[in-house]
Amino acid sequence: MKTILVTGGSGFIGSHTCLALLDFGYNLVVLDSYINSSVIALKRVIGLSKTQKQSAQNTLHEVRGDIRDYKLLSKVFVEAIKNNAPIEAVIHFAGLKSVEESVREPLLYWNVNVEGSRNLFRVMDENNCRTIVFSSSATIYASSTDNLLTEASELKPCNPYGKTKLAVEELLRDLFENSENNWRIANLRYFNPVGAHSSGEIGESPLEKPNNLFPYICQVAIGSRKQLQIYGSDWPTPDGTGIRDYIHVMDLAEAHSAALEYLFSKQSKLLNLNIGTGKGTSVLELVKTFEKVNGCKVPYVFSARRLGDVSKTVANNQLSIRTLAWEPSRSLSDICRDGWRWQMLNPFGYSERTH
Ligand SMILES: NC(=O)c1ccc[n+]([C@@H]2O[C@H](COP(=O)([O-])OP(=O)(O)OC[C@H]3O[C@@H](n4cnc5c(N)ncnc54)[C@H](O)[C@@H]3O)[C@@H](O)[C@H]2O)c1
């Protein structure tokens, strides 16, 4: 049974992926600073895994810490070797993800996302672990045209967050091309991960005002926010609102175990893969689907376009489907139903606020 280090594993995508990895049969070491997550998430992951598998064979060991801490990271790798469970691969989620904040705090974003990743890769190299799945993002592409984005589309991020993601991809390419040793690397370029596990036990729990549309819709539907603000009603799209590629977070989670399996079957590899559904959904379509599936109302108002937004971002996902023998299987209705179940069962996310 292989041991995998998951950085940022208690966050939104990380917690769902930990569940998928445990169910796949991996042992996990999860390193997280909890700067944007709760300790409750992984407790629920362990509970769910036991329920789903009727056994507690796979282990999840948590370490509180920062990816920029060289000593701590080295200790994690050395202890795993001492325990006869060397870390054989890393799934690297840890980082900061707000586009808005990255514009205000570029130094912080380059420090955490790029310096932190460099530190991690250094420790991996020193401990002969050179297999990694990295959380990249569709934000590294140049503003989209009407076409679906392929992995060969132009790369030109327009904000510091996207630039840090591209910088990490470039660093990984340098390692792959120039190192004497074989690296196995998968850069997964996520489109818009949304929804929650179907149990409603784990989901997205923004600590502050949500940056993304879907948690915002959920919070308006449950009444903790008055109305949804839709930025722009005059985009060149059929209903005038922006189009995105929404992928169920469990489909995304399963792409990680598929990527790991693929890398383990190779001697050396560098993969860049779009992880999306290939289907575009407008903001209004998402709101209408959410209302219909869940029988609730999501009041909204239109406001001006936001600087830096684009009309359409949709993946061509054919390469990941061909390469990974993986395919998104959950629909937009599933996304809306599961996301709403999570919100209903956890009106304040993982926090225990009662007002
Ligand atoms: N959610 C999205 O829409 C989206 C889209 C594309 C890419 N991504 C990327 O996927 C990854 C996971 O995203 P998410 O939505 O789960 O975010 P998240 O904030 O929920 O999870 C990130 C986790 O990393 C931890 N973390 C942050 N800085 C750390 C540090 N210095 N050391 C250790 N842990 C640290 C946080 O506490 C959190 O648990 C991120 O790298 C993000 O940039 C997310």
C-alpha cells in the first residue's frame, strides 16, 4: 500500500481527494497549515471512508505545518521512511487561491505558492520522491476566445495568482527536463470545481465572503446573504452572462487518483491536463438549475463587469479522458443537489457559529 503526501489536504478539493485516495487504497500523510480550512474536515473524511469501505485499513496521518518550513517537511519524509512507509508521491494542493487577494498581495502569493512549492520540490528531491500531481488552474490561459481551451492554448495569466501557478508549472518543467533523475509530473489545470460529496458531510467552507459563484448561490439560497450579484449582463453569450465549465468536486477528486495511477505506471513523464467537463454553463443557467433541482429561490441583481473577467472559459478535456481513463460522470443537477445538501446540513460550513 503506497503512502502519499497530500499538502493542503484539509481544504475544499483536498478533503474530497483524500476520501477518494483512501477508498482507492492509499495511506495518506496530510500536511496543512489550516490557514483556510478546518480540522473537522478530515475527521469527517475518515468517518466517511470507514462507512464506505466497512473497514479502517487505510490510514490518514495529519501534520499541522507550512509548506515553506524546510525542517518540518524534511522530518515528515524522514519519519515516513523510518516507519517503513516512505512517501512515494505528493499531491500538492497547498496554496492561496484568491485572484482578488493576489492583486492586493502579490508578495504573499509568490512567497506561499512559488517559494512554498520550490521548498517542497527540494525536499522531495532530497528524499528521492519525484512523483507529483500539482493543482494548477485554467487561469493560466490567455483570455479565452470562443473555442474550447486545449492544453496547447496560449498561456498568459492576467493576475498574480495565475502567474504563480504558471511559475510552478515552469519550475516543474525545468526539473523534468534538466534533472539527472526521473520526475513524474502531472499538472492538473482545474476549471471550476463545485458541489460537494453526496453525503453532505464535506464541502466548501469559505472562511470569509466566498470568492466563487457556487458557494455564493448556496449562501443566498439559505438566506445568509440577501442576493446574488451577477457581474455583467452584456457578455457576448446567449443570455449575456459569463460561461464557465463547472466540474463536480468528486469527479475532480477521482482525476487525482487516476493521475497518480498513470504516473506510477511510467518511468518518467510530464503531463499537462485540463480537468473540466467540456460543457459551458452560464451564470443564469446555473442559478436556474439550482432553483429547479432544489425547489428554492436565488434572488439576484446585475452589476457591472469585473475587471479581468472573461466571457467564456471551457475546457477541451479530451486529452485527460484519453490519458487517464477517467471521465466526469456527475451532472450539473448532481452538483446543485449535492452542494445544497452540504449547505443545508452545514449552514455555517465547518464553523460552529449559531447566528
Ligand atoms: N477551488 C478552485 O476554484 C480552484 C481552481 C483551480 C485551482 N485551484 C487550486 O487547487 C488547490 C486547492 O484549492 P481549494 O479550493 O481546495 O483551496 P482551499 O483553500 O480550500 O485549500 C487549500 C489548503 O491549503 C492550505 N494551505 C494554504 N497555505 C498553506 C501553506 N503555506 N502550508 C500548508 N498549507 C497551506 C489551506 O489551509 C487549505 O486547507 C489550490 O492550490 C488552488 O489554487 C483551486
